[in-house]
Amino acid sequence: MPPIVRGFGPGLPGPFNHLQQSHLQHHASQHQSSGSTNLPPPFNQGNPSTNMNPFGQTGNGSGLAAGFGSTGGLGGGGTGLASHAAVMGFAHGAALQQQQQAREQIRRSGGAGSSKNTLKGRIRDVWRGNLASEMQLLRSLIDKYPYISMDTEFPGIVARPMGAFTTKADYHYQTLRCNVDLLKVIQLGITLFNENGDPPPPQFPESAGLSIPAHHNNLLPCPCTWQFNFQFSAQDDMYNQDSIDFLATAGLDLDLHEKQGIDPSEFGALLISSGLVLLDDVRWISFHSGYDFGYLVKLMLCKPLPEDETAYRRILRTFFPAIYDIKYMIKHVQRFMTVNDGPLTHTATTILQNIGQKSGLQDLADELGVKRVGTAHQAGSDSLLTGRTFWEVKKLIFNGTIDDDVYIGQVWGLNGVGVSLRAPEAPFPQSNNYSGMEETPNLNGATIYHSNGNQGQPSTPGPSQPGLAHTPNQQNQQNQSNGMGSMTPGGGGGVFGGFRGFGRGDGVR
């Protein structure tokens, strides 16, 4: 049986439920005293408490049956709009409309009960035009959401250092330095969480005590992830062709980045004053983040990275006093098979065994049952996946407690397992000839790890993969390498330095 279509009388559910009976009675009295006999009285004026259905057939002659009459009107004798079939048709149409509205609401929210899809609309793209307003919003949220998961996208690896290196870490850093100095970051994704792992809600009540600008709080929903898109030109900037092609398949719009991309210097200035950096109680969450933090440091320094690795680590600690690198955490646990000076739980052991030698973020997320939101290899989606994976790692592998003395400040890509960011590494044999040839980088500069290589240490680009890194600027070949030491010799021919690019690997971060 179709649902009853409610009238709009007082005391009844409906869109005019808020109107008072006294108001309707006053409205009726105005009609009666106006002296106009041509205006019909309002519905239900005789008895305001009557449960009236304007489309129904009632005994007192109200509704459409009375309006069109049994003796005339449009149908006569209960036909036309006053017929039973018409009334039932109106009710059925109303029910269908309600069902359609419910389905549309579910579609817009991404599905009933789906946290994955309800988060999808909360990844906000930030370009030059809305940079200042979105940074203002971030400043208002960071005090209550001081955990920041982060990921970057950048145009690959294009160069490797040559020469003598005292440690493996020195070689890793010099490789990172020369590539970060040569290239530009394309995207930065950050996602906010509170200490319980919850992102900001879609809407903030006044009781939340947040000084959110009114124009932001009216935008629905409030983002939990921001994807900053930087100025990048395929005509002027250096890149690895394979990397750019791959990022393009993930939705990178080079034309839009060139026309509407954020000025890196402007972003760096806003970041320094944002409250997201330089504070001990703000925790940055990352995955294999040596290059990620290298680009962020470059944005704030507005100059090449320091030649000396120790100086770079000091700057890194200043800007980012508290860093968690999930990859370092997992590798550390796999190596020592303990957590918080105690044995692993059965759940944690099973997860680590299933992961095995797989080292990518997506591999870990899949094992933990964390679903991706958005498009892979876009910084916003990757940062959200990084953050949600971190909280599952903390719960299922670390039993809800992470020893900050062991894990804070460790960055995979600069440090090997068990090596402190604050302590120098011991020299290793044949360091003068170390080249990292056993390992290869992936598309955006992250590196691939083989089960038979490096004893769980981070890897660096090797010289075995050809492929040119393109840029039209040739005139400053010699000047561009100032302060970076020896790199692969250039080949001229209109290509910057003739640096070897490193193509796609078999895995991802």
C-alpha cells in the first residue's frame, strides 16, 4: 500500500510544520473580515486540528473531491483528478520521488556506510587562486589535528653523483641532493588527523571551539586532505620522460600546472608561518620519505640543499622535529621481530609474514585492509592512504603504542634499519667505489628493494637504466651543478647535461 501523503495542516509532519495554529486561524479571520467573497477560505479553517489530506476523498467534502465536486467540475461523479485512480497516482508519484531523492543522496555520499567514498569528496585541489584561503583553513585546524600524513609527486630521477663517499648514507644523500636541486616538486598532498587517528569532520559545530573562517565552514564538506599543485612547465623544467608519462596516466594536467600552478617560493613562505612546521608537537607521517622531505626543505630554504649531509639533517630536524616513516618502522620490526621491547603478537607476526619482501605502500595497505580513496599516484590520495595505513600499523603491529625514542626522526631513504638520524654511520668497505648499482628507482624518485640486496638498507639510483631527462635549457650546463660535486658528465646536444634518466621500476613506494 502506498504511503499516505500528508497534508500541510498544523500539528502534522510536513514542510509547514513550524507554522502555529494561531497564525493560520488569524490568516483565516483576515479572509473573513476582508469583505471579499471571491476568495475561497484557506484549507481547514473550520477545524484547525483536522487531519486533512488535500488529495484524499473525505466524508466532509474537503480536498480535491470537494474542489471538483461530484456534480460537476473536471470529472464529475468521482472522475478525473477526483477519481480514486488519480489520487492513488499522486501518492505513488510522491513515493517514487522520495525514493529517487534517497538514492541520489546515497550516490553523492559514495554509498551507504562507505567511509572510503564519503572521504573521496574531501580531497581538495589547491591551485594559485585558492592557496591563501586554504592555508588559512589549515592554520585554524592544526592545533586540534596535529598529525600530518604527507606525500609528494616529482618528475623522477635524472642524475647520480660520482666520486668518493665515506658511507652509504653519504651516497644516498648526495644522490638525493643533486636530483632535488635540479628538479621541481609537482604535487604535495597532506592529510590531517587528531591523536586518535580521526580526520577533521565534514562540518564543525560552534561548540568545537575552532576559529574557522565563515566562508570555509559554509563549504560542504570540509576537506581532510589538501593536494597542492605547483607550477611546472614541460618546456622549461627538467624531468624524466617516463615519470611524466606515468604521472599523466594518473591525471597530471601539465597545461593546468603551467597556467595555474602554485609559485613554490610563495608556498614555502606560507608553510613556514603556518604552524605545520617548526613545532615539536606536530607529527609528520610519511612512507619512504627521503625525497619527499628533501623537496619540502628546498621549498622553505629557497636555495640548494647543503652539501654536507650533517648540515642537511640539522635543518631537517629544525623544520620537522617529529617524523614517522612507516617504511622504516616496518623494516625495523621485521629485522628485530620485537615491538616496544616485547614479542610480536600473533596478528602482527601474520601481517609481517604476509608482507614478506613486498615493500610498497599499497602492498601494506592491502594487507591491513585499508582501501584507497581517490587516484593512485596523486599526492592527495597517497597522503590519505599513508595516514590511514599508519593508524592501522600502530593498532595492529605496535599494539597502540609507538616508541618515539626508537622511531621519531628516522627517514627511510637516508637511514638504514637500526641507524639513527642523529648518529653518523660507520664507514663501510670499499666506500670509494660505492655506486648503488644493485637497486633502481621508481618513477617519482622512490627506490625499489630486492630481497637479495643491501641487507635491508635504502637504495639509490644506479647507472644501468638509460633514458634521457629532457629540458631545453642548455646554456647554464656548467653553472647548474655548483655546490653539488661531480655528476654524470653531460653530452650536450640541446639536452641539459645529458643526464641519464632512470625509468620505471617494477615496484612502487
